[in-house]
Amino acid sequence: MKNRLEQIRKQRGIRQEDLAAALEVSRQTIGSLENGRYNPSITLAFKIARYFGLQIEEIFIYEEERP
């Protein structure tokens, strides 16, 4: 799943460490999310969206795989 997390975070001048602390996850989790190596749980996706005051769909882009 693609996402705009890094772009949104940087636009708002928030460090990975600060976002991680606010969401109660590790900085490595934030880095993995931004690099697309990890997809968030639905709970974490909601926390991220709520933190930024956005809808989940504004941060995370779901693309269905084509057969």
C-alpha cells in the first residue's frame, strides 16, 4: 500500500521521532511505513489520520492488485 506519510510529516515540520512518540510506536515503525515496507494496522492508520486531522484515504492509497 502506498502512502503520503513522509510528505505530510515533512510539510508540517514533524520529525519521525516526534511522530513516533505521539503515536506510541518506534521511529523504525514510522520509517518502515514511509518506505512502504510495513502496512499499518487499522488502529494505527486511524491514529495517524487523527493526529494529522485527515481522513485515512488522504494518507494511505490502496491499489488493488490486478490478476
